[in-house]
Amino acid sequence: MSQSPPPSLRKRGGKKEASPGPSDVSSPYPTNQGATPKPQSEWDYRLAITVLTVLAFITRFYNISYPDEVVFDEVHFGKFASYYLQRTYFFDVHPPFGKLLFAAVGWLIGYDGHFLFENIGDSYIDNKVPYVAFRALPATLGALTVPVVFLIMWESGYSLPACVLAAGLVLFDNAHIGEDRLILLDATLVITMALSILCYVRFYKLRHEPFGRKWWKWLLLTGVSLSCVISTKYVGVFTFVTIGAAVMVDLWNLLDIRRPAGALSMLEWTKHFAARGFALIVVPFFFYLFWFQVHFAILTRSGPGDDFMTPEFQETLSDNALAAESIGIQYYDAITIRHKDTKVFLHSHWERYPLRYDDGRISSQGQQVTGYPFNDTNNQWQILPTVPLEDNEGQGHSVKNGDLVQLLHLGTDSILLTHDVASPFYPTNQEFTTVTKDVASGERHNETLFEIKIENGKAGQEFRTLSSHFKLIHYPTRVAMWTHTTPLPEWGFKQAEINGNKNVLQTSNLWYAESIESLEEDSPRKQREERKVKQLPSFGTTPTQVSLSSGPSSCGVLASGPRMIPVNKFISWVTDRWWIASSLLAVFAGVIGADQLSLRRGVDAVEEIWGPGARSRLYNSTGFLFLCWGAHYFPFWLMGRQRFLHHYLPAHLASCLVTGALIEFIFNLQPIQAVIDSEVDPSGKSKSIRPRHFVTAKERMSRKSLVACWIATLSILTVTVWGFWFYAPLTYGTPGLDVAGVNARRWLGYDLHFAK
């Protein structure tokens, strides 16, 4: 698309503007004389980012050795690092990346993982734990987040005061500082989220140079950063939403046949789509799996997480007791059967169900079958075949997955049965009882037949103690034996109810045979061969906080400041600076609404007041940052779980970016009018296009506007620094405040612990 050469940029006073700075050095503006422009000086940006980075390290590392005791959720994440170092299997709801970083620190300094962080308040000094090294990791990541925020603003073409303001709000925020100084995952989550935004901004600036080396580099780095976010905590999916929404808008614009840079063919558009899909979906997915591969490769010993995994997985652990003590079950063995979740034994005794239950329903008055939590002779059941067995008088035949069996209760010499009679507590579930051998071999034979169905078992798989989790399925009615935690009344001795559950797929239907009671100690079946550890593929093996909670309304827009988390014997912080960022989020929404209304009436107020390109920057750049805030904030309104301060740190970082952008927008009331959109070669054909919202601040802002931005920035940061200093004793847990000093730091009437 040909254009006439654009006018040259000029500052106030008629001087020619220099070439663009670091935000888009790949697309220099032509001068009106055709001379090659010299790059702008970057010393001021470089000096500012250096100073802010140094201050970030000082605020994060100051007195980091205090307290020298286990604090808050260090009780969890420090313990996980020790488990890694001991190679002991554990289970946690969070993915492994952030925890592996702590383990790497411990490994590098030679720590053996002997301390398990059992209780809040346990002494690190007495237990010889290198806790400062562990805390140094999140402190370093938290400190590096500040220059990353600065770079996001710088690469987006914002002015120096806007960059300083956004980074300064994160730098002096008590919430970020408090979380960054402890053995927690939040510093890893926040910096990888910020890196994802930075890499995508760098990639987006190269969108008119597609498929080049730098284009691919920043696109792939965006995918790797996204993978690190979601591999730290699953709330990282909100960062995927942010980047994904921006990518969809970008692809939609590329599809436009009227785009200024020229229409793409459908083949070219498909290449763009495939490249983004590969870099932002496939690459993150495989990196995510890679960290689980490392996780399972390290954790080769049995540990507290065994019970969360399948028996097949547990057999891959070198010293797993379940796998080591597992014995194949044969017909006529006397076994005990235990419920996987509640751990009660299948039990029976001579007492019978009452004639009527409390709700008036009539029972069968059959013998009670209950769940009993303790070892007892009435927990023993002999497993009987339902078809004749060949050879050895029926001895030595293994029970297999899918076999039909009968269960003989040895204590009362009766056969387990279930029938179409309502259970005591569940009118929709079937009652379990027992009947005599004569009845079981006669007209009610079919009602005593049960199928052994091993969970995820193969046809003909051997039924074993401990390792074979199974469902006992009633053959005629297809209900599964089930129990629950509500005890029976006095007539049932407050034992657990056993009934037939029609929902066969329910995972709480699982049981396991704990032991074979009829085996002698010297039985050859108890002899152990040297066990070889099984290997399972990584695919398919993936398996209460101490704080005052806080809802979205207390950490977001136009609401109370975030509440507190205890730091050892002190409360950490309350912060009012979040109000600054929150209020400007409302300002952004108001500006967008007012702009849309004015455009409906034919008035272009934004371009008239703030100059050419202002709307493009407001919607595309600031709007993207606002989207980032919303994607990380609003989902917490939908969560029914308890929420804590650290849930809102990514959203707060995004709100700081919006704040910096809006301060520049609001105070840039005398912008330089000429904004160049393209570079034109001598033939008149456009060579490259640079969007207006990536034009550097020095190319857009007059000196007077910069001064106004600096005044606003310094005013806000002055309040921020004062708030940081005022609440610092709570943030760092520094002892010495009296009751009056603690109460003076109350925010909006919230009670502070230990203020009495």
C-alpha cells in the first residue's frame, strides 16, 4: 500500500526529533532530509532501572534471617524441598516447578533435607537448616520482578516517569515484600507471569517482521514463560487467558483483508495461526510435562504421598511397604477387607437389624453387616469359589479380576448377601446382610454372588492384598458395596453402615484386602523374592493455610485494602497503596466509557485533547494491561474457596502497569502532534509499519507533559514510600512495637493479631 512520505517529527520549538529509542529500534523514522537518524540516548532509563533494581534487592533481603523459625506456609514448601532432597514421594496440589527450584537451592548448598518443617515456630537454628539460602530464592525472584515491570513499560514505549511509577509501586509494596521473603511459591508465580507479559510485548512489536529469528525467539520465550507460570501454580491459567485473548485479537486483525500492511492469503494466515498454536500451546504443554518427569524421576522412595496414588504407581517406589508386603489371594483364604477412604473393616456379628427404623421403614431383620475400625476376629471372611475348582481339592487357585465369589463370615458361619431392601440410612441403597449356608446354596444363591472388579485391572489379573484396590459388585443387581462416615444408632453400636451403592462408578466404592489371616508365618507364600522396581510412563501418573482470608472486594477495585497473613508471632502488613492502583483502574474504565459515548455523538475528544495515536495506545496498550488485571482478578469472584492475600499479587502487578500507563495518558495534555506510522522507501511503497501505541514517549510528549508526569509520579511514590515505611515493622516482623503502635497501623478497623 503506497503512501506519500510522512512529515518529520518535531519537538516544541521546531527542533527535529531524534530517532526512536529502545521501544522500537528496528523501525527507525525517516527524517525529512533522508539522513540516517542517530539512536536516542537511553542513559536515563538505564540509570533508573539500575537504581530500582538495587532498591528491590535491599527491600527484599533486609533482615531476611528474621525470624529464624518456620513461618506461615514455609511449613509446606520447605517440607517439600526436604522431600525432594530425600527423594521421598509426596503429593501436593501445586505443580512441581516452583518446588523444584527450592530443591535445587538445597542441593547446590549441600543440604540433606533432614528437617521436615513439621510445625510453625520450629527453630531453624536448633535444627541446622540453611533457611536463609532457601529464602534468598524468592527474595531474588521478587527483586528481579521490579526491573521486569520496568522493562514491560519501557518496551511498550512509555515515558520514564510511567516506567518508574509502575516499577516503584511493586518495589515498595508491603504485600509483595512480605511474600518475597519467605519460602513460598508466589515470587516464582509473579515473576514468570511478568516475564510472560514482557516476552509477548517484545514479540508483538515484531509482528510486521513475521517468521524471522527474533520473531520466533520472543514467541517461543513467551510460551516457555507461560509454561513456568502454570507449572508453578494452576492459577497461572489466568496468564494464559491474558495472552490468549491478545493473540486471538491479533489473529483476527491479521485476517482483515483491508489491513494497512496488506492482506494475507489464507495460507499465510494459517501459518501465523499454527506458529502461535505451537509456541503458546504445544511448547508450554511439553515443558509442563517435563517438570513432572523430573518430579517423578527424583521421588523414587516411598513417602507420605503414597496413598494418593494407585497401587500400580506405588510399586514403582523402591521401599513401598504396600508393594513389598502384597500377597496373592487364593480361594479359601480367610481375608480382612478394608475400605480405602474410611479405613473401616468389613464386619459382621450376631445382632440383627431392628424391625423398624426411626423413620418407620421396616428392615429385613437380617444379621447386621457393618464397618468396624479396629482389628477383630469378626472381620474375617473366607473367599469361596462359585464353580468347582480342579486338582488339589480346590487348593492353590488364585482369585482373579472378574471372578464371581461368595464371602463366608467365619465368626457366624454365614454368607454375605445384599438384596432389594432399603439400607438403614439410604432408602435408595440396598441393605447388606448374611444368610446361612443352606439358604445361600438354595433359593437365594444368586443374591450371594459378588464380582471382584479390580480398579483399572486387566482381565485375569491376580487379586492381591494391599495393592489391589477393588469394587465388590453384586452380580444380580449390579450395586457396589459402599460405606460412609455417619455412624449407625445404638442398635448398630455406632459402627459404620454398609450398603449397596447404585452409582458403581463412584470412587468411594473402593476396598482392599488388608491381610490373609489363614496364612501361617512360615508359609512359602510369605517368602519374598528380591523385588524389582517397576517403571511406569509419566503420562497418567499425575496426581490449610494459616492466614486471615480476604475476598476479591477487599483486594481489588474501589474496596478495602488487603487483609493480613500472620508472620510467626507478628501480623505482616496492611497496605493502602493498593487503593491508588485500584482507583486508577476505575478511571480507565471511565475514560473508555466516556470515549465511546463521545464517539457516538460524533466527538473525537481523545484525539483532540491527547493528540494523534492516543486512542490506539489507550485501547491497545493500556487496554491489554487492563485485560491482564481483569483476567487475574475477576476469576476469584467465582471461587467458592477461601481466598488469601497472595491470590491477588499477580492482579496487583497488572494494576501497577495500568497505573503507570494512565498517569502518562492523563498528564500528556500537550503531545507532539506529528506521529509517523510507516517508513517509506524511494519508490513510495511502505516498507514497514509501526503502530502508534509503540511510538516512544520522547517522540510523543512535550517537555511540559513530562514535567507533569514526573510531578504526579513523585507524589504517588512519596505516599507509597511513606506507607511502606509506616507498615515496615509489620512487614518485616520486627519486634518492638507497643500496643499503641500496632493499633495505629490498623486499616479500616480490621483487627490485628497480638494487638492486645
